[in-house]
Amino acid sequence: MAPQSAAGGLGRSYRLRRKIGRRKLHDVSHLVKLKVLGCSGGIGGRYLRTTSMLIDNDILLDAGTGAADLSLTELSLIDHVFVTHSHLDHVACLPFIVDTVGAGRSAPLVVHAIPETLDILSEHLFNWKIWPDFTKIPSAERAQLRFEPIAIGETVSVGTRKFTALPANHVVPSAGYQIDSGRASLVFTGDTTTNDPFWVEVNRIANLKYLIIETAFCNRERHLAEISKHLCPAMLADELGKLSGNAEIYITHLKPSEIELTMREIEEYAGQYRPRMLQNNQVFEL
Ligand SMILES: [Zn+2]
Ligand SMILES: [Zn+2]
């Protein structure tokens, strides 16, 4: 980068930080915002990005390719990443984020996930072969990345925002998350197939407002949904029948080539729950 543009960048970054700093204070006492950065089962073109959501300005929920749209300043403000599971469409940007902004941050980027997921990330991603182990860079004492295990059912508070790990049923160890602002909760299933323990927990949430649930396959591919432990519309209808309270339902993780067909089938099978397709850049307020 030329010195001039670097200086210009710094100026913008400083102004944005100040603005975001003020907004953060505002958020703590008022609204928690969740913005969808990616919610597709694949990539392609200007609108398809894999799973990632930005909470206020400092937390990511999964770090799929959607996180790549954040600016350098926005990336540098991320302090925590809650990861549902180790599949690439949910963690693809994690190595790049820590590599891009880790050295300039005063604190490590904290990755929260169930212990099995953290073990997989250590063994198969941050293993010096696919990517350097940033939990030891530049040294173990001053590492740019920190892994923080969370157990299913455990709640972690980040400021006033509470994250509770929920059970998921997928081909690798997985979790969903409840995000509770104190006024309202949003639940994200992560990747999952049919899963009764999940609904037991969700039905206990008194302030549930939004439910984001996956439907990765169309009904024709039910067999694939079953063996890869995802949902198809017929399975989704069975699952939503287990929800006892009211919530706005949003569908995520649609396969790019089957979006229209799958949404039509969802309407046919689960229309009574009024599910809507989750949109990129959609913002939820809690
Ligand atoms: Zn998955
Ligand atoms: Zn996935």
C-alpha cells in the first residue's frame, strides 16, 4: 500500500472507530443488532455467501465467506466469533480474519465453540499445514487467537449479550446458539437435521422472537439431507411442529441451484408457520 493511501485509510479508520465506539455504548443500553453477512449454502455472484452474521460491531456468529465483505476497520473491531461447527462454509474466513487484523489488535480474537469443534479447528485448520497456528503467534503468551470452549447448555455473556449453546445434530459435532439481549432472543440452529433435544431447549425460551433454521435440500434430495444430516422441507415441517411458542421463522442455507424449488416446497409443507427466506444484509433487532 502506498504511504498516502495508508494515511488516508488510517484517517477513515479512526473516524469510523469513534463513530462505532459511540454506537456501541448506545447498543449496550438499548438494541442488539444482528446483520446477516451470508446465509447461502454456496457461493456465486454478488449475493451468494456462506454463513456469517455480525452482532453489533464486535461479534461474529460463524465466519463463512460472508465475513469477507467487512472492511478492514470492521474486521479489526471483531473481538469474538461464536462458531457452530467446523465445516468450511462456516469457518472459511476465520484464518484470513486473524491473519489480516490480528497483529494490529491489542487483544486476541476469541473463538467460542464446543470443545470438539475447537479440537477439529486445531488439528485440521490451524495446524501449520493449511494455516499457521495463530494460538501460538507471535507467542503462546501474546497469541492473536484464543480458543474458548463452551458446553451445550452453557451461557457466555459478552457485555449485555448472552450466548447459549444449543444442541444440534449434524455429521460433525455441532451447536446452535441462542442470542439473548435481555428483551428478546434469536435462535440460530446452525446446520442440523431432526433434533428433539433442540426443541426442548427452544421451547423454554420465554422471550423468543426469531428462529433461523436451515433447510439445505429440496424434498427430492431427502436421502442426501438424511445422510449429510441437514433438513429438507418435509423434515422442516415436522421440526417446526415441535415448536410450542411463537417466533418469526427464517430459512437459511438453501442450496443455490434449488432456492426457488425448495422455498416452494417449504410453502407447501410448512406454510402454516409462515417461514420466510433469510436475506443477505437483513438486520434483526433484539
Ligand atoms: Zn455443516
Ligand atoms: Zn453449512
